[in-house]
Amino acid sequence: MLSFHLVTVSFLAFNVYWATESLAHKTRLNGNTLSFALFHAPPGYVVTITPDGNFTFRGSYAMEMDWLAKKLNFTLSYRVLNHTISAKYGNPTNHAFHLIENKEVDGFAVVFIATPERKKIMDLTPFFAWSEPYTMVVPRPEEESRLFAFIWPFHPSVWLLIGITMVVMVVVMSLFSGSYDWLFVNDFLNPVDQNTREERMTDFWQLPSIYLVYLINIMTNQGGNIAVSRSSFHILVGAWLLVATVLVNSYSGTVVSYLTVPKMKPSIHTFEDLAASPDVGIILKVDTDIGQKILEAESGVLKILGDQARSKPDRLFTDPAKINARLVTGLYAYPYLQVFAKFFVSDQFKKDGKCRFQMSKPLSLTGFWSMAFQKGSKLTSIFNDVLVEIWETGLPSRWSNEVIPRAPQCFAKEKTRAHLTDQVPIRLTDLMGAFLILGKGHLPAAHKIKTIIITVFCRKLICVFSVMWGRLFILLITGQSYFWAAESKRNAELNGAHLTFAVFHNPPYDVLTLRPDGNYSHKGSGPTWQKWLAKKLNFTISYRYVILNQTNIEKYGASNIEYGLHLTANKEVDALVNGLTPTPERKKKVDFSYFIWTEPYAMVVPRPGEEPRLFAFVRPFQSLVIYLCYTKNNSIFCFHSFSKVWLLILITMLAVVGFMSFFSKFSLEMDDFIAEHRQESEQTQTRTLSQYAGSYFVYVLNIITNQGGNVMATRLSFRILVGVWLLIATVLVNSYSGTIVSYLTVPKIKPSINTFEDLAVSTDVELIIKKDVVIGQQILVAKSGTLKILGDRTRSNPERMLTDQTEIDKLLAKGGHAYPWIVSFCKFFIAGQFKKDGDCRFEMTDPVPFPTAFFSVVLQKNSKFTRAFNDAYVVFFSLMLMWESGQITFWVTNDIPRAPKCFAKINPRATLTRQVPIQLKDLMSAFFIFAIGLGLAILAFVMENVIRFRHGHTVVVG
């Protein structure tokens, strides 16, 4: 009996000691000094050598380590590495691995991606210290040379066919003319001698040069005439004139913009763009995860880039300083973290004063970086718990932003309106109708003649028991008790267990459909991965579908999420498996597993339609919009503008008519006055000022519409005034006619919505908010900026604040609304609508500036299955296996219908030459000429009348 009590007391004492020690180690490190290795890795660590040979460093990682040291009560000691110190090991990364493997340092102050090779020699925290997609630093594209811009309006195949057509026309016209003169008529009806035949043959060989000059005159819009009376020749020349009309107007309608609008070289945003670029090569950091993936790729564009890099070993680096030196030449692209790309681009702007580089769009790879410690170190679990807290507070992003210089102009998004009317070369298919006319014209004449790896970490639980020496019996019982407890939680809790999962409609992961028998069908990637996990871990599942009725709505509101959380918190179900983002409020009620899915947010928006072209004829000059305020959905929208160019043209025309009328009327009255004083009996017919104005307005209108006209006048002042008007009309008419064809023929698409800012200024598209999800709640509680504008506008229209996904889908399908949610839903909705309508009515924006979403399984508070689920991730490697094999991504992608045309990227070359309205500043020179000419005309008019008044000469007024 005594022995039994001793065993019991010893066992309890040991467990209390173990729990106390565990808690202590989890919360603080009691002032211990920890040694960390670090090396230059901007912007995490920017290491600088001081003149005395020591090192200084700064950066976001340094801020994080200082925060951790204060939080966990330890002292920092650093061992700084560089390529000189680490030459024996090849590079600082390998040197750091050697130090931690030999326990010369406690850990790394630089984060790494967990790989199987690295896990063999060190521990990596299961929770990541940093996560973001990869991107590329690329040179900002420059303007292409415009030396040969005059040939850009036509595709080379068009120029070739134009040349062939002219040659054929010259030959046929020459043959026709030769036959008319003598070949078929004169030789048979009126035989001639040999000398006359030779003279006519000489004349025949002169015909091609004559007709070639005629064709060139027609093509250059200079006109010409050929006197031939034969109908076949008339048909042939008539067909050529029709073709030339189409060609000349097509060319002249676009050549101005090709000559004046800068054409930029194509930007590089993807690996495909980089592989196709002849000017930009790739450089790689071989000791990074993305560098190794590119070098080890066996197919596709990554293999092409890897082969290019291997063929030139001077592009393979491990030293960040050498990478920076190579990047600044402007000839290379470098794939790495977004935060590095922002740092480099901003830093170069700070040095050069201009944006020489830019950041590509996020690549299709996302990295998860963890802290590294000695193998079997207790520090791994201690730091892991704190990293969760840091990430939830958003401190890593804040620290990164603090060390990156400000260069907003280098990251400003291109305005959507800048490429609405895209210029592309006129292709052969565009002008096939013109050549068809020519072909039809030849027939009558001839009749008369003839194209993740998401590295997910696992947490390895290492249970180390420190047991005091004592009785062997107590040691065996303690060890056996702990082993039994651990195994029971893994086996008894999941092995053979039956779990009830709550699920609500959440496409594309969980799609619930009501069947005719009143039951629900359950499809999507959700049941797929849950069945896979149940089979893998040997448990069974049943579902409780979260369907709201009136009673539930009155209790929990019309929110499936809140109802599902209620069911889980009240232990009516074991878990809610749709996946929710953990928040402090939710954590008070339920437990969350590690994330099962991570993805950025985007928006579903209506695809912009074409603007009406009824008034396209006014677009070459600044658009005509008058001030207007109107109310829509209880919101007031006001906008105003006016056409400065059109307005000034009208004012100029009225001024010209006014001065012409005044000059004529004044001159006539002056002549009558002089005649009266000279007592001349000659009678003159008097015209009123309005009569002059009517006549001159018609003349001015004829000139501005390029119809011509004539005004008889002998006064120098009048001639100067008319001459100035002709000069300004020449500029205006040619500026207008040089672009009107493009504005009349090229569809103008309404501006796309790609950001929250675009949505805020849109008058046609409104926001839908799902108010029981994190992104919806953050928009509604925003206190400033664009999100506040959107939140206020949505609150004023409660019908757009929803919780039912089915209602959201219905409202979204009507068009005129935008909905922010995760990328896979956006793809699913767009593809589903394409499948229904056969047309791409919607599109997906770029990722919006919200932190990437992490979705976890919701379990009962302090549930026995919480640890089991997390152990299922880590100990049994089940979900890690799903991530590394790509199964989850495959299942989600497989549930999304195919609609590649709705997600096709815009060809960068399609937006290189852009049409913009001719603005007032573009035509200021023309109006400056008018002002000078008008001043000269007024001066001449005054001088004329002064002179004539003194000498009393008569005047003839036109």
C-alpha cells in the first residue's frame, strides 16, 4: 500500500514539474544569451562594413529579432557571415548550415524554406515567419525607335500585297493600252510598215513608267488623270481607285498616332514574357528555392530559362551584392520575394531619381519561410508559438514597409483608360475587302481581254522526458503512462472514431444542391479531401448541412457562418469544415486547426462593354461632357467637364466671322463717308452687318469642313485675317482627319475595374459585401480612404450587404456589381457564368491589397480532436502530403469549369500605342498663330483706314 502511494505521489510530482517547466519555457527564456547566424539579405538584413572592419546591420529581420528578444526575455548575440568568411563552405548559406549542424550557433536570424534535406540537419518552426508570392525585378521598358514608324500602320504582308498589286496594275494597264493602240486593231485592219511598228514598240515600253507614276500619285493622294475611252480600262482604273481610297484612308487615319505616340517595348510580367525577350536575360540565386526549381525544371518555360542560365554561368550567383551589381545594368531579370523587389526598385529610384526598374506581377509560386534552430532544440516550439502571435498582429509587414524607401511612382498601376482604344498594325485580313474589290474589278476587264509548389512545413513533436533517478518501477510507470497518453490521443481519438462535420454552401469547395427528394447533394473539393483524410487516418464522417430556416434566422441572423460556429461551440457537431479565418472573437468560442487552404483575395467584376459610337466623331478632340449631378441608389454622383478644343474652335469661328463682318462694314461706311465729302453721286448698295456675318459664316464653315471657298477682298487687313484663318483651319482639319478614322472604327471599351479605387469612382458598378467574412467586415469598419467610401456606400444600400452565398450569386449574375472574395471562387463564378451564357460576362481583377487569406477547420473549444487534427497534419504528415503532392490544388482546380478565354491575359504589345483625345495643349500652337495673325490684321486694318482717311481714296469692298 505504501509502495502504491509512493508511486502515485511520484507520478503526480513529475507531471506537475513537467507542466511547470513546459509553461516556463514557452513563455520566457530567463535572460539567456542566444547566438544567431546572419548574412546580407536585404531588406531583412542590410549588412554594411564599417571603416574599422566591423559590421553594422539593419532591416526588418533585425526589428523582428529585437521584438522576440524582448518578448521572450533573452539576449541576442550575432555571428555575421559574408562570402569572404564563408569561402571555405562556398557561400554564407552553406556556412550557416554547418554552424547549426555542429551546434556552434543556436539558430538562424535569416528565415529559410523547409525542405527535406534541411530538416535532416536542423529544426524549422512549423509556423512560418514570412509568406508571400514570388515576383521579378525587371527593367522598365523603354521607348522603341520611331525611325521607321511610318510603316507601322500596315502589317508587312499588307505592304507586300500593295507592291504586288501595283506591279500587276502597271503590267495590265500597259498591255491594255498597247492592245488598244496597235496590237489587235491596227495590225489587222491597217497594216503598217516595219519602221512604224518599231516606233510603236518604243512607245509601248514607255507606258509602264507613265502608269507607275500615275499609281504612285493615286496612292499618295495627289490625284492624276489618264485619257482612255475603253470600258475595260475604265473598269480596271475604277477598281484601283476604290482600293486606293480604302488604303489611303486606312493609312492616313492611323499614321499620325504611330508617328506621335511613343511606342514602348513590351513589359515583362511572366516567365513566358522573359523567355521570349531578346533583350533581358535571367539571373538566379542558386541557393534559393525558386532558383533551384528553375535549374531543376525538366519541361516548359522554366526549363528554357534554366537552360539559358546554365549556358552562361556568370548569371548564377549566391552573393546578393553581385546580384545587385548585375541587376543595375538594366539587362537582367531576377525572380525572388516581393519585398526584395520593392526594396530594390525603391532603392534604385532613391539613387537615380527615376524609375529604371519595375516589379512584375506575382508569379504562380508562393514561399513559406521558417526560423531554423539546432536539431532537437527546445527553442523550436518556443519560437513557433510566438511567431503565430507576430503574424496575426501584422508586425512583419509593418517592419518591412518601414525599411523600404518610398517610391510610389515606381509602383503606380497603369490607368485602365490608357489602353482602351488599342493600336495594332492593319493586317491583311483587315483589308481583304479592298483587294476583293480589285479582284472583282479585274473580272469584267479580263472578260474583254482575260497560340505550388507550396512547401508546407511540418512540426515534429519531440517528447523529451527528464526523469530524476529513482526507482526503476516509478520510471517504467511514468514512461508507460506518457506513451499511453500520447498514443491514445492519436489512435483512440481518431482511429475508428466517427466525426460529425457541419457544412454550408461555399462554392467551389462545398456545393450544396437541393434534390427533388428534399435531400442535398454535396460536391466540390471539400468532401474530396475530407474523405481522403478519413481514409488516411481511419475515421468515419457524417455531415450536418447548415441550412437556415426562419427560426434560425431570427436567432443567428441570415448567416450560415454564425450558425455553423454556434453548432460547433455548442458541441452539436465536432467541426465546421468549410474553413474559416481565425479572428480573436472566434477564438474565444472555438478552436482552429492549422490552415487547410491559403489564397489571396480578388474581385469578380463585370467585363466592360463597348461605349456607343454615336458621337465618336467628337472624340478626336477633347470629349464633350457637361456638368451633371444625379442620384443613384441614394448616392449623389456629380461630374463636369467641357470640350476646351471644340469650345475654342467655336469661339474662334465666331471671332473670325465678327472681324470679317466688321472690317467689311466699316470699310464700306468709310468709303460712303469719303464719297459724300467729295460730293460724288455714285450710289452704293448698303449691306447690313448680319448679312455680312451670314455670308462669312458659310465661308468659314466651308473652310473648316475642307470644302473650300472664296471671298473677294482687296484690303490687306482682310487678306491677313483670311490667311490666318486658312492657316489655323489647315492645322485643325489635318489634326482631326488624322485620327477620326481610328475613333470611328476602333471600339472604345468602358474602363475596367481592377482596384478598389476604380470601383469607388465607377458610376455603373456597385459593391456587394458578405458581412460575415473578414474582408467584408474590414471594409465595413474602415475609418478612412477608399474602403470607407465603399463601406459607406454599401451601408446606405442594405440590399447589397448579404450573408447568403446563393443570394450573392444571384445578385452578382445580374451584372452591375463587384464582389471581393478569394481567387478560386472568382474563377469558379466566372467560368460557371461562361458555361451558362456562352459569353465572358465577368472578369477577375488582380489580387486586392489585403493580407493573404488562411482558412482553418473549426473545432469545439478544448476539443479532444483539436490536437488530433493538428497531429494529423504534423505527425502523420497527411495534409502535408496533400500539399506537397499538389492534390488539394488539383481538386480545387478540377471543380472549376474550363473557360480559358475569360482569363486570357492582355498581350502587352496590344497596349503599346494608345489613342488619347487631342487636348488643348496639343493645339496651342495653332491658336498662337491665330492670335499673332489677328493682331497683325487689326494693325493693318487701322493703318489702312488712317492712310485712306487722310488721302480720301475710294475703296472696293469684297
